[in-house]
Amino acid sequence: MLPRPARTGAEVRSLAPLIVIFAAVGATSIPARAQPVPAPRPAPRVTPPQLVAPPDRSVPTAVEAQERGRNVLFELEIDDAGHVTAARVVTPSGSELERVLTARALGLKMEPARRDGVPIAARIRFLFQLDWPTEGDATSAPKTDSAANEDDAPRAASADASAPRTPPETVATNAKSGQAPAGSSGGDEELVYEAEASVEAPTREVTRHSLRGEALTKMPGTRGDALRAVEVLPGVSRPAAGDGAPILRGASSFESLVLLDGSTIPLLYHFQSLTSTFSSRLLQSVDMYPSNFSVRYGRVHGGVVAARSRSPRRDRLHALADVSLLDSSVLVEAPIGDHTGVALAARRSNIDFYFEKVAPSDSFSVVAAPLYWDYQALVEHELSSRHTLRLKAYGSRDQLELFFAEPVAGDPSLRGDIAGMMEFHHVQGELKSRLGPRVEQDLSLTLGRNVLSQRIGPEIDARLETVTLAGRGEWKLQARSDLSLTAGVDVEASFFDGTYRGSRPPQLEGDPSIGETQTTTARVDLEAAFRHVSPAFYAELGWLPATWVRVVPGVRLDYFELFDSWTVDPRLAVRMEVTKTTTLKSGVGLFTQAPLYYQGISEIGNPELEPERALHASVGVEQRFGHWLEMGAEGFAKRITQRIVATTDGNAPFFVNDGIGRVHGIELSAKARPDSDTFAYLAYTLSRSERRDHADPWRLFDYDQTHNLVAALGRDLGAGWEAGARFRWVTGNPRTPVVGSAFDASTGVYRPLYGAINSERNPTFYQLDLSVEKTWALPGFQLTAYLDLQNATNAANPEGVTYSYDYSDSETTRGLPLFPNIGLRGEL
Amino acid sequence: MRRFSSICVLLTLLATTGCGDELHPSQVIEKNRVLGARTEVLGAPQRAWPAPGEAASVRFLVVDPGERAPLGYALAACVRDASLGGVPACDGPILGEQRVDVPELGAPIVDFVVPSASDLGNRRSLLVFGVVCARGAPSTPGGLVAAWPDRAGCTGADALPTRVLANVTVSTDGSSNQNPSLSDDLFQQGGSAWTSTPDPWALPPKCSATAGTPAVPIVSAGTGALDLSLSLLGDDRESTPEGREALSIASFSTAGEVDRPFSVVESDDASNPPVVGWTFELPKSAPAEGRLVRLHFVMRDGRGGTDFATRTLCVVP
């Protein structure tokens, strides 16, 4: 590899004027605020969770004598939808009474805590009082002062783990019964409610869309998949058929990051689109940054989806089993001692049990039916009040093997063994520490092993083994009340070892020949072992020049060893809370997309490639209406330079930085929670994403979707019934027409003659998904039956065109037909 | 390794297998078709790989469902570019060109001379390309190279154009590749030997009066399937540094339907001799005078070697 001078400085300089202009626009976009500094805004008003229905205070039938008269103090975790997600007895005795009341506590109906009217997650103490018979009652047992005993328990509550970097905001209230979440439904006793509710860290990015609570696992049309739920958010395009990876603001899926606790997931979905390889039930949140993300993230110039696993529940043993048409899964959580929680989960597909019955068996024989499995193990241990250690192991495997005794019609290369396998195992350690009153530290290290093998007849045979090491250290200093500094180092190292025989990889986007028969393409044979180390350093300021303005400038420095290239990405985000309910926001920054590793292998790529660069800019407004409706509007633009494209003649160096791109659009969104039983999302994106290769005319991006409208609604209907619906209406994806063909006499296969790239579109896509589930609450056990109906109207939704052997005739290729997934879930 | 798209290919394959047959099956000859091309070194017709400086020719097999159509064509040879998908083009000057503007009977052919090794550099592939016009003349505005491929077409009211191309591998290191041969292999229909005729195009389409020989066996329409087979008595699988060749056999019929368009004798097929079998769905009906059905077979060794064979059946009611 030839050494090259870094050219980052020149790139930054060339874009600097735009940054300055945008920053100036952002700073002057609120003329009304260009006045003397206004008076400080009052502190955010935080209200505690409220009971919306009285609890069942009846005395359980089977109560040990020593438990009679006892009321139980719980620590409850309540999500921003008002659901009790965890109930832990503060001073547990392991009694049957505690078990019964824990089940009741988990079923409590709450209005969530709110910060300035916005629902937030909270952790509270809750005294569950029962209607014990009064003194003298013939059936009463000797009364104990258990409530008083419970009250002796420590009152300190810990902060919500969802926002460990933010000092909790404490609320304390005295309230009459019926207003506070005490266990009394009547009477005139005055109850004291005390709680700590932690709030999320203030949004530092221009745009962060977050999914929490039931939105993660109850979004209709996602089969309960938390990562798929991001598809209801603005700026997220409908993913390609057979590929669920998110397409954010006109960026290819490989131009965006999907992270789990800060580490890249090697395989997002089983079989690329079926279901996430990490259990959604172990996720606490999914944050989506469609562009203009923080300097904490890099190596891509699209967007970021950051999933965060939750802490294992430590109140008692929890168990869950789920069986559906697609797969079966189990989840067990339990405390180990006072400071440690453990969660174990595993899943296995069920497809192989019936695959041979539904597959067209006259075409091939099944050597190994589609099979996937995954596992997760989480351990969280509070080392001290200042240090928390999390260890996590997770992995997954997909495999499929078929045997075609005869070539598939029209493609003599598709024959024999058609097999694929992808497996990964990752272990991750995270240490979160509060080093002092003003200093926090996050350390994480992830070690992984990924194995990919595939064989498609005689034409493609590949095996790649990768050992990955990812480490991150981040330190945050709250220098003053209005100034914080975050600095970090983010290192990724990959060690590749593999063999490959197949066609030379094409340009990743904008090449209609992807998917052509392998018979017509030249083959290469490779055997390679190499490494790629990519360290990055970043720093970010959080500055509040006024109480209503947050300015977040940052800079990220990246090095890409394989391409011997340094890049510097300056970024700036500004958020202005112009009123209590209105926030204006804007941002601009540079982003870098590292070339894919194989693009640097000289036999098939170009070691001299530079990283792609992109300039992001966006401006928008967030508006809250009352306590139940949030709306947003945002305009965005991106300019991509140094895009990696294939050489025009197909000769070495095969890839060059001779492409550019542009993306712009408007997003409108609404999120409503009219009551604790209902959630609704509405998102509309109007956008245009274009690319230009070499000096060719501008063309549409492969997944450009002019209009993208998504609406989702979920409601708890009561009596254990829940239902939801999702509707999508999306402009059809562009496609390249075939305007003719040429017969390749050497192979016996016709080669298509393409028209202008992406000059036509598939018909408009529309799809209605429905979901319904019924839960039966049994003593100590909960059973749920569910049905998730994708494409309930069985809309054809053509995804492309299938051609006759000589391309003289064609028919549309329909998308996913009506697909019901039925299952049963039991929870202990 | 963020991407794992290949497994998706497998699933797509599963989803599409068996569905593509809704469109016209490629193994049925419903119009004038080009089925293959054979490269021959001048003076050594069994050699498919010419060496630098050698003269060679590429001859195309063109068939019709009925009577043979006269053909006009424009063909040329050049050094091929390195494009991955779509239709390849030239990366150098024309090495040989043949043009027939007045349609005639006969196979389209182009002769050329392979450049010297120094002119080739590290390139090993030549491209033969052009347009074949059934009942028409080639139309190549600005010349074939300029018109290729978009504007390469035909003129003539009934003209049917087919753009064609073939890859010719140049032997630059002394390696060689022989064309496979179907002439020493055994075709059978219904368990009986099935020989070739000197000129299958010379047979009358109303065949019942002249049929009944091993070259033109008589079969009855609408009687279901007929077993066909090819025994590779002269096994043509050459050994190469990557292993033994695999042979693919494409099969076509002018009526009825062979059960699949492609068959393969894999490199590791140890049977002796290797046998390829087909099920031929007979035409549902035939005229009283009989109907001549031609079955065309194209064998490829996957490295540029090719041979053709034609067999005939007389289908009677």
C-alpha cells in the first residue's frame, strides 16, 4: 500500500464556508431572541406517576399467618407509557403475599411521570396497602405493624438507568388519596408520596427520535421487533424487499450504523429481514438519529440507530416463553444477591419444521432447511454507588443449504449446492463510573468473532472469518452549570481471513446488473488475510449561552489504516427552546464514510481510495400540544462527495472516488398519547435522493422514495385485549428498465441492455398491518395469544419486474403477500 | 462485515424458483433464435482458444421454428472491455468484421486475427458482437462499434433482430481448450438410438411420408412424455488447473417442450459414460401428414468450447 498524504484539511476548508453560513443562519434564525438575554426559565416541572385505576386491595386467600396485616413496599419502574415494567419488594421475605402483590403491582394502571408535560420514565416507591380486616373482626389475624416496618426501609431511590449521565430530578409531593400512587382507594388518610424520577439527558443532537416502552415490542406490523419499529419514524424509508436494514434520509443501509450499546451488530436481522438477532424484550430503548448525529458516532455518513439493552430485572425471578410460526424463544431474569441481576434469552426458528412442506420440492432437495438461532446473556452488577459493571454475551447463527440437481431455469450457474451460513459471537463489558461530582466515565470493550460462508453452485464460494475488537472510552466533565465537555476515543479493529471465488464485487448502489446471473460475469479467486484498524478521537462541548439555548460544537478525528487516511469532521448542533412547548433546532456538520474493507483489496478494489465525505445540514421545529401530542417538522439536506463508484471501463483500480450525491427533504411527524392505553405515530417524509457517477447525469438513488407516509396506532382495549394497526403509503422504488438484450452465445444466457439507471419506478406501495393480542392473567402467570397480520389486504405491491429469458416479455414481481404470524406467550 | 446479502439471494431464489416459467419457456423455439456460437482456430477447428497472431472464426447457430429464414448480419471482433454486468463493449480496434446486407441462408460467421501478445498486454478476452437479422438487413448507424449495442438493429418489414455476442479466450500462456464434440456421443429417444440427418433443414415439414428411420423416428402426439437421453461416450471434460471441466447442455425444441433448458454434467460426475436425461412433453396434436419437430442441443464446456447437434422427430396424430 502506497503511503499518501492526508487530504482532509483541504476538504474541510472547501466546506468551511458552508458551515459558517449555516451556523450564522442558525444563530440568527430567532430574531425575537436576539434581544438582551431573557430571564432564566423556571426549572422544569416534574409530576409523579398517577394511579388511573385503584389497585386490587382484596386480601389474598392464602396468606401465611405471619403475613396478615402486612402492607408491602415496592420499588416500581414505570415507563413513559405508564406501564409498570418492574416491581421489586424493598425488603423481601419471599412470601406468597409478596408474590401475589408483585403480580398485582405489575398490572397497575398509571399515568406516567411527566416533565413539563412530557411523559418520562420513573422509578418510585409504592406502598401496596390491602383491605385487612379491622381489629375485632372474627377472621382477622393479630395485626402487625408491617407497614411501619416497611417504612423503615431506606427511602433513597436510584436513578433510572436509561439516563445515567443526567442527575436525577427529584420530586416530592403530598397528595390526597386518589391523586398520588398510594395504595389507598378511599378514605381520608393523607399519604406521603416520595419518588425520584430521572429524565433523559437533554437532546444534544439536532434530531433524536426515541422509541421506548410498548412502542418497542407492540408496534403493529413489526412482529414485536424493536428495530423494525423505527420504520414508523420520519426520515426512515421503507427497506428493500428482503433487506430490513434501515434506509435513513436517502442513505444506503450500509451508509448507516446500527449499534447495540455502542457496538456494531454484525447481522441485524436473521436472514437479512426476518427478525432481529437480539431479543427486543431485552432492549430498553432505540434512538434514531437520521443525520447530523453526534461526534460520538462515525465511519458512516448516513444515520445512526442506537439500541440500548436494559438492565436485568432484580425484583424476583421472571420467565417468559414465546412460540410462534416463525420461532420460539425463552427469557429468564433473576437477581443474584442485592446488587446483581442476570438475564438469559435464547431463540430458535421453527421454519425448518415445516419448510419442506411449503417449499417447491420438485425444484430442489433440502439439505439443511432455513434455521436461525440467537442467544443473549446479560449480567449487571453494582460495584458501588459510583460504579456499575455490565457484561453481555450475544450471538447468532443463520444457515440454509439446498441442492439443485439441475440448473434453475434461465440461469445455468444456479445449480448444485446453494448454501449460506452466518454466525457471530460477541462479548461486551461496560463500566459506568461517576468519578466525581462532575466527572463521569464510560468504558466499553467488545470482542467478536464473525464467520460467513456461502456457496452458490460452482460460481461463488466464499468463506470469511473476522475477529473484531471494538473499544470506547468516554469522559464527561460538567465544568460549569452551563458548560460540559465530552471527550472520547473509539477504536475498531478487524482481522480478516478468508477465501473468495466469484464475480468481482460491483458498485454497491446504482448498478442494475447486481443480481444478474453469475454465468455472465468474470470470476476472481482470492485468498487474503489482513487487518483494518480504525481509531477515532472526539470531543464535544455542551454550552448553554442562555437557559433556552444549547449549542453543541464537536469535532471527530478518524484514521482508516487500510486506506492510510485521516479525516476531521467538525459538527455543530443548536437547540433553542423558544417557548415552554416550542423548540427550534438546526445543525450542520461533516461526516465520513469509510470504504468497505474489500474495496481496498488490490485484486478487486483500490487501496488508494479515500473515504466518502458528506455535509449534513438541517433545521426544524418541535412543538408540544398539551401533555399528549408532540409534533415536529424538519428540513434537511446532504451533499456527498468522493463517492466510491466503479470505474467506467470495469478495469483496475475497479473503484474510484468519482461520484457525488445530494439529498434533501422535509419531514413531518406527530406522536400522540391521548391516554395511558393508547399510542399513535404519524410520519410523512417528502424527499429526493440523487447520485451522480463520474460525469453521468444525475440519477435517483436506488431507494429514493418521494413520499413516505406511515401511521401506527396501538391501544389497550381492556379486559386483556390489545390491538394495533400500521398503514404505510410509499412511493415505489426506482428501477432501471431493460430496453433490449443481447444473446451471450458463450453462456447461453441473454444479457440485459439497460435504459437510464433508475429512470422508472415501481407502483406505489401501500400496506396495512394489523395486530391483536389477548392476555389472561392467571395466579402468578400470564398467558398471551397474539396474531400479527402483515399486509392484511394482501396488496400486490410490486417490487420489480421479472423478465422472460430474452427480456422481450415481463411481468411484475409481487411483494410480500398476506402473512399471519400466530403465537402464544407465557410470562411468569 | 455489516452486510450479509448473500443469504438473501438464497431466499430470493427460493421465492422465485418455479415462478419464472409463467413467461415464455426458453427451451421452446417460437421464433428465429440464436442458440450458440462456436469458435474455431483456422486450421485447427477443435481448438477454441486461439493464440496471439492466429486467425480464428466464430460461427453462430441460428434456428427457426419452421422453415429456415434468410439472415442478414453484421458481426465484428475486438478486445473486450472489463465491464461486469450488462452488455460488454470493445476496448480496442476492430480485429475482423463481416457484414451481410442481403439476407441469405447459412450460418452467420466472422473471421478475425488475434492481436499480438504485446498488443494484448494482460488482456485475454476478445469480444465478438453484432446483430443477426432474420428476413432483414443489419442497421448500424455510424458503424457497428458506434451503434453497439443500443442502436444495432435491423431493417425490413418482417425483420427480427437478435443482438449477439460471444467471448473468445486467447491462449497467452500455451494453455489450450478444445471444443467438445457431440458427434461421438449417443442420443436416444424412447430407448432407441437417435441419429442425425445430414441436413435437418432439408426435411419436409409434413414428415409422415419420409419418416420412420432412426434419424426421423415417428411418435404420436398427445401421448404424454418421451424419454430422451444423451450418453457422453467420448467424454470431453478436459482437465484444467482448477479441476475438470463441467459440461452444460442446453436443449430446445420447435414443438412440445423439453423439461428444462439447461443440464450439466458436473466435473465430479464419475459415471461412465455420463448420461443426461430429459423428459420431452410431446405436442398435443399434429396434422395427419405429420409434423417435423427439431430438437437442438448446445454443449458448452464453460471455458468457450462449444458444439451443436440437432435431432428430429416426426409427430403424427
